[in-house]
Amino acid sequence: MKLILIGIQGSGKSTQGNLLTEKLQVPYLSTGHIFRTLAQEKTPLGRYIKETMNAGFLIPDEKTLEIVREYLSRPEYKNGYILDGFPRTIKQAEEFKNGVDKVVYLKVSDKEALWRLSFRNSDREDDTLTAIKKRIELFHKFTEPVIDYYRQNNMLVEVNGENSIEDIFKEILEKLSLQ
Ligand code: AMP
């Protein structure tokens, strides 16, 4: 099964992504994680990605699409995956098809997400309050249209991300007809 997880930072995507990975036995892939690894490289691209991420901005679509396509062409992703953090813009969604089955949207208010993040110990260099607020702002601007796009294509599964971890997971499985 090929699944996409969408939600603002703090919505629980990686928690649910890891539970889904175990349940479905397909790998989990996060573009944020890929970019954080690339940002450590002492190359012009590495430095560019690091600066962009630390400001909370998005990596340009073409670069993002190229990297995601390269990863997903690897054999381990052939039978399915859980993709977290991509697509984040309409252009990414339109240009990326790849036989995706469903898109799970973890719906959480900005207030709840900021509340959760304030308790989270993060070792991410791009987790300054300014960058977090920028990412939330860009989510509303660029990623909400992506949610509408998948809704119109009947691919969207919307769950209440403010429930407990167990209840959210249960709701996802039910809505994906996996239990
Ligand atoms: P995340 O861990 O998903 O919050 O992503 C961290 C950062 O990686 C973002 O703030 C962006 O700079 C970059 N990033 C991750 N996914 C994407 C994407 N699909 N398009 C553009 N930039 C991305």
C-alpha cells in the first residue's frame, strides 16, 4: 500500500507513520528527514538546504521532486511506503502520481500543535519558534490546497489528530478499511 501522511508539524505524522509501517510492513520515508541528512553535507547544495530549512522555508519543487523520485525508485519502496512531508505544494502533488492509494490527513489546530511542540524535546536545528511558525504559515498557504486536491480526487482520509495516539490509529485503520 502506498500512503501519504499530511498534517502540520506536531500533528503526529511520524508517530502514526511508524505504527502504520509496522502494521503494513512497508517502509516509512520522511522528506524532512532526507533534507536534514542532506543539510549536513558540506557542499553548496547542503549549505543551501540547511539555510532554507532553518528559516522554515520550503525547498524548491523541482529539487524536492527529483530527490523524492530518486528515493522511491529504490527497490525497497516498490511494494509500498508511508510518505511523510510530501507533497507540500500543488505542483508537487500534480507532478507526483506513483500509484498512491490514499492520503491521510491528520487534522490538528495550530494551537494544539504549538502546545504539543512546546513540550517536545527536539534535536532539530530547524526547530526554532520562528521556523515552526513559518512552517505552519506555509502549511496553510501551500499545503491546504494539496488537501483539497486529494479530496477532489477521492483519495483523502481525514482523521481527528487531537485524539489519543491509539484512537487516531484506530480511526486511520477503520477509514482505510484495514480493520
Ligand atoms: P518536516 O520535517 O516535514 O517539518 O520538514 C522540515 C523541512 O524540510 C521543511 O521546513 C522544508 O524546508 C523541508 N521540506 C520537507 N519536505 C518538503 C517538501 N515536500 N517540499 C519542500 N520542502 C520540504
